[in-house]
Amino acid sequence: MEARKVTSVELDHNGHVKRLVNDHGEWPPQACSDVIADLENGICSYFVAWAGDSLPVQTHHDSGHVRLVARVSPYGVDQLLQLPRAETTPPLDRPQTPRRYGHLGD
């Protein structure tokens, strides 16, 4: 399975992670719903470099919402939110499909 390094994030107007980005162009920016689908289907994994190691990006289910987090412990700081902010990327050019995670804003 491919492991993708996340170097920055794009946030929505509420401060929630909207897209994961690799600033080196190793893969195109990914909407959260696509990342969740990748993780749930075992297509690829995502990680954040942290303290000389790799911290996996995981899904977190909270009150019917699913979001992405990268934490050392369940109550630790979300390292995704500590990453640099990516410049706003253009809309994704993909076919419209039913949205499983509409609350993610993509």
C-alpha cells in the first residue's frame, strides 16, 4: 500500500481540515472525503512527519461526524492542525458522486 506524506493542509472557514496536501507534488491535493475512502478501503495511507517518525493520519468518529486526525494519543494535539497552511487550491476536477461525508465541505 502506498504511504503518502502530508506536508500542509487546507482549512475551511470553520478551521476544519478540508484537504491534505503534499507541497512537493508527489500526489495531488486530496479532499477529506477521498482520504477517508482511501483509508477505509485500504487504497493508501497518509502520514505526518513528527519527532523523526511517521504519525499516521486516521479517521475519528465523533457524534456522527468523521474527521481526519494525526495524534500521538487519543487526547493529544492533532498534528494535522500544526502543519503549515496550504494556499487555496482550485476545485477538484472529478465527476460528481453522492457525498458520503457532506459535513466535510467538499
